Amino acid sequence: MNAANPIGVFDSGVGGLSVLHEIRRTLPNENLLYVADSAHAPYGDKSRQFIEDRSIAISEFLISRQAKAIVVACNTATGAAVTALRSRFSMPIIAMEPAVKPAVANTRSGIIGVLATRRTLAGDNFVRLFARYSAEVEILGQACPGLVEQVEAGDLSGKKTRLLLEHYVSPLVEQGADTIVLGCTHYPFLAPLIQEIAGPAVAVIDSAAAVARQLYRRLEVGNLLAVKAGVVAATQTETTTGTECFWTSNGLDSAKPIISQLWKRDVEVCRLPLLHSVTAIK
Ligand code: DGL
């Protein structure tokens, strides 16, 4: 594996761009490949087998583009597919975990809220986190149907998005939560509105920066950093030299403006080729 190779990142859609932002901040010299599987978002509505098949096929695509590591920038795909990905591919596979641990360290009221998809809240990873920390704090899980779709549509602050968020966030605050975990990578794009609804006394946290740090560590340990570790650390505030390439399974007319909006720069987006390499998509 060559340290100059790119890092592959994927999500059910555009939400993983929130993780890509943190990866870019932490690793300014790496070349990044991003796949938004927006034609199939939200993954939360699909079967576990579908998500696993899709995650394997997208990973194979990223590996065909020389990816030296894969970041599963999707909590839902992490729950459904990370075990299959790790048993299939030998490179570092970095995945999401809702930021419950830092939330437990942060809360003073002893009550934390977790906003996530229904599938993430019901998945083994979250059930394990819940079992580990629920003796110390009260954990209120709040499923948020409809929010992924709002971010996919680029609607970060419109009336419908606000109504949905009020419906999901206000009950958590009323029940005493002083820390809200964003357990879906789409939600950090809604953080300003979530913070406004929750009020200034509530901390809103996500795990994107922790995932970027974990990626950094894994690359460092494997001698896979594009530039020597010390040099990368010293250049974090310097000009980015890495590049980004974006693919979408959606139509380019709708995908390009939304990816550019969320990436905060006008970018080229390519159409993801049809992926056939694993079992037929159900
Ligand atoms: N960004 C995905 C996540 O973090 C969205 C979930 C979905 O597509 O259902 O879970």
C-alpha cells in the first residue's frame, strides 16, 4: 500500500461531507475520494443486507481508485456493514460511533439526548453504548425520520426542517438534557438550527473530529500518512495540498449544487458507475 494513495470516504448521501470537512482539517495533504450514495438515501429504510451489499460495492469502487483506507462516514452503514467490510478488506476501515462517551463526560444534568436514525438507535453498536453508560447517565434516544431527506435536499433552515427539529429537539430539552449527540452524519449540517432550538445552555456534539483523529492515528501507525506524521501535524494551519473527488449515484443536476453547498466550494461531481461486484442489489 502506497502512502501517496487517496483515502476513500462514503455515506448513504451527502451527510458524510460533515466528516470529510474534519478529515480535510486534520489531514490537509491527503487526497480524498467521496461517494454519496444519494440515490439510495436514506439507508435507514433499507434492509441490513442491502446496506451491507452497497457498502461492499462502494468500498470496492474506492479500492479500485487506489484507496489506502476507507472511512464509513455513516452511522447506519457502520451498524449494518462494518463487520463485513473489516472481514473482507485488509486496509484500515474507520467507522462512526455516536459521541456518547464525550457527552457523558460533558453533562451536568446527567441527562443526554441522542438524535439518530431509527436503525442506528436499534443497532448493536448503540445498544452496547447504551448498556455501557446508562448506569451513569440517563440516555434519551430520539429517532428523527425525515431529517436525512431535508439535508439531502439542501434545506438546512427552511420551515419544514425547523418544524421537524422542534418536534425532535424540544422534548429532549424539556426532559432535562443538557447535551445533545448528533448520531447521524447528516445532522451536523443542521447544528446551528439545533443549537438555536435547544438554547445556549445545551451542548451539541458530534463525532466527526474524533473519527478524523482516529483516521490520522491509523494512517500514522501503518506508515500511510501522505507526508511524514510530524510534518502533517505542523502543517495543519497551512495551505491544503490534498485534492477531493466526488461521486454520486444521483443525477448530477441535483447532486452538484448540494455537494457544492455543503462543501462550501463549487466542485465537480462525477456520476458513480453502476456497481455490480457483489450480490444483486435487493
Ligand atoms: N448519514 C447517515 C448516518 O449517519 C444517514 C442515515 C441514513 O441514510 O439512513 O446514519
